[in-house]
Amino acid sequence: MLRLLIVTAALALPAVAVAQDAAPPQRIRNITLQKGEVCPKSADGEIVVCAPAEVEPYRIPKQFRDIPKQDAPSTSWAVKTDRVMEDNRRVLPGSCSPIGTNGQTGCAQKAAEAWAAEKRAKANGVVEPQ
């Protein structure tokens, strides 16, 4: 067993020495091959990377590219909270809604704002009195 380990280590040493002495590539060429073309041979100190034109540019597999689910378990809590806040905005103070107890103040406020806007318009001569 020990002999096998020593022989394996002795055989691996020249391969490690050759790999350390190898120079890095001087040039890397990326080539998109059209239908019927062949990848060219690389010269010394050069790496050639070939890709066919038909290959899709996406790295995400097709099964993961689907539209995300919109059902309740797949929805984040932030989105759920935003939906609840949007639904409750109708009944907050200052809203003019028949829902809830605060609709009355909002409708009165909107009526007062409309009256003030009409009064300003009349003062500026924009709207003729009826």
C-alpha cells in the first residue's frame, strides 16, 4: 500500500511541475459559429471558445424561467401588507366613502375644497357667475 502511494506521488510530480511552468494564454478568442461552420484551431498561447448561434443566450434553465406564481402562499408579506393598506385607505379619516365612520368628514372636506376653488375661480374671473 505504501509503495503504491509513493509511486503515485512520484508520477504526479512531473505533471505538477509542467503545469506550473505553463504560461498563461496570451489571447482568448470568442467565436459565434453560424450553421455549417467549424471551430478554428488555436495557435500557440491562444484559447478559442466557440459557441453555435442557435444556442439561447440565457443561462437560466427553461423550467425556472416561468412567470412566478401569484397565489396566496407564494406572495410575500410585504405585498400582502401593501394590499391591506390600499384596501383600508378607503375608510381612513379624510376619505369620502360611505364605508366606515370617517367618510362623513372627508366628504365635508372635499365639498369645502370645491367651494373654495370655485370662489377663487370667480375672483380671478375664470368662471362666470350663474
